[in-house]
Amino acid sequence: MKDILNEQNRHWFNEKKEYVKREKFQILLKYLPLKQVITITGIRRCGKSTLAKMAINHLIENGTNPINILFINLEQPYFLEYQNDATFLDKIYEEYLKLANPTGKTYVIFDEIQFFDNWEVFIKSKYESSDIKFIVTGSNSSMLSSELATMLTGRSLNIHLDTFSFKEFLDYKNIDYSSELMQIKNKIQIARAKEEYLKWGGFYEVFGIEDKFTKKSLLISYARNIIYRDIVPRYNIRNSQTVEKLFFYLLNNATTILNYTTLSKTFELSDKTIKEYISYFEETFAMKRIDKYHTKPKERIKSVKKIYIKDNGFLQIAPKKAPNLGTLLENSIYNYLSSKTEDISYLKDTYEIDFYDEKTLFQVSYNIEDDKTKQRELRAFEHFKKENQKAKLITFDTNEEIKDIEIVSFERFIFNDD
């Protein structure tokens, strides 16, 4: 145990690592002085651990004694045999106290805490009786389940972290987009970054790899880790290979309407089971279904769903074919919008609007040079748009305005969105 503590807490020995700026770090800074437990949720490999380690750097830079900060990755193999015993978390903490002998307030970061059953019981007991600031990370939305919410009511603040946004990707590449002047100056660099980002997504470890085969291999390993480490053991699934096949099948159907009957026949599973498996993909932040808009909540719940993938990189490992450019753009726009609000739906009857957030109609079309394509998209707005309602047609690289419809390129939409 002592070796693990030393190995995972190199900051005790004045070892420091710098990290790429993340937008959510500012929220974390606001939460750090508060008593509440900070929960950081997000898909595997999106940077949850790194965000927590950025907090460690900040605390030390602002006077916190390094030995007063404990970081533990609970996915470490040593802890596997104790995952059904939440009291072992107390043993870890007690071992830390003996080894480091901190005085005063301590900061405890439990990384991937969902691997321990009933972890919230331990957190609550310490929260009430000790001067500990907890930060916990997890790759499953069940961390925020009703049971946890009830137990930690008023005691936790959540930060949801996605893979790198386009702006964060530009920061990684040191491309300045801070003003319109710099956007014009760096237009070519931004355009190249845009193509790369739309194709390969926002997983940090993928950024530094040049070889396409290696990129795909890494993304496949991420997908299989989600399936075989986060889903199959948690939900005691026996036919794990079917879950994997469904996952990769859905990658081929990103941005399209889900047909549960077809999926049921294809995989020889009931509609109920198909829906359960897709819900597991959602709980691990790999995919998301959106409703068809309706003024009545019950009708929205019953509506046919569209499926989106939470990082564009996964679209490159779809088994049948590479995604078309329109799919890449639409999926990326969904991920951007969903980072701003959870209330996203689509509109469809005679025409279709890709996204609606109760305020703005968003349509996505990679290229509108063809007049028929342009007119089709504009007619959809005319069909649905109400007076004084905003309408944006997001394209790969076209910027213009037609009547009261804003036609905007991907990067300008991201840079100017308010």
C-alpha cells in the first residue's frame, strides 16, 4: 500500500507536471474553497484525472502543503479484491495519515471511484466528521443516481467533462483564436485543425499520434474498455460480444433515427434489451439519444430517437465504412450544443430541423453550394420558424445571411456562439 501511495502522489516529492488548459478548470477553481464534494464525471480518457491533478498544482501553488493532498486511482489492480468493501476506502485514508502525517485540512482525490460499491457511505461519514475536501471522478452517470443524490443532498457539486472541445484543441496546438484579427491571421492553421478535429475528435492521447492505424487502434481500445470494464461487469452481462457488436453497429448509424424493431431483428434481442444496452452506452457517456420535439413531455419520451456519438474519433472505427463529411459535422455540432444544454431535440414532420433548444433552430449542412441543397435547408426553416426565433445553418466553411437566417461556418459558430 505504501508503495502505491508514493507512486501515485509524486507531488509529495516536489515533482510537477504541466497540463493543457481545460475550460472546466475555472469551474473547479470556484468549487475548491467550498465544503461540498466535487464529482467529476465523463467518458473514459476524457481527462478527469488530469483535471483533478490540475487542482493539485493549483493548491500547492497557493500554499497548500503537498502532503495534505492524497490522490488515489482506484482502478489500480491492487484494489480489485476490495471493490465490494467500501470500508477499505477508510483503510486507504488511514494508511495515508500514518505515512504522510498531514496536519490541518486534507484534500482527498479518489479517481474512478465507481469501482467501489457503496463508496458514498464512506464519503458521507467523513464529510460529516472530518475536515476533508473530497474530489471524486467517475466514468458512469450512475454516480449521480437518485440514491447518491439523496445521500449527498446539498453535499456535492458536479462537473461534467467531455473530450477536448474545438477551442481546447486549438489551445493544445497553440493556435491563437482570441480575436477576429488572430482568427484571420491564423485562418489556414485553424482550417487544418478543423479538418483534423472533425475527423479524429477530442481524445487527448489521439492528438499526438500521426499514424492513422495507430489512432484507430487506440480508439478501439477505448471503446472496448468502456464495454468490458465499465458495462459488462457492472451490469452482469453474459452475452458481452453482442454488446460490443451493437456498440460498433451504432457507430455506423450516428446522426440517424433509431429503429428498435430493426435492431431487435438484427441482434435477435428484445426491444427492451436493446434499449437497456443503449442506455448503458449513455451511462458511460459514449453515446446519446435525443427526442423528437413535442410540447407534451410524455410525447417526447415516446418519440423516435436519433443517436449521436460523444466523440467524433469513434466514428472512424465504425466497421462498415468511414463516416461522410456531413455526419462528422452534424455529430460534432451536437456534441458542442450538448455541452451547453441537455435540452436538445430535433423537429420533424414534412421537413426536418437537426437541433432545437427551445430558443434556436439549428440546421447542419456540410456544403450548400448546390442550390437544391440550400433551398431544402431554407425551406425547413421556413416551415418551423416562428417570429423572432433564431435560425442558424451551420456549414463547413460558408458564411452569409439570407433574410433572418444566419449561415455560418463551423469555426465561426464556435467562436461567436453566445
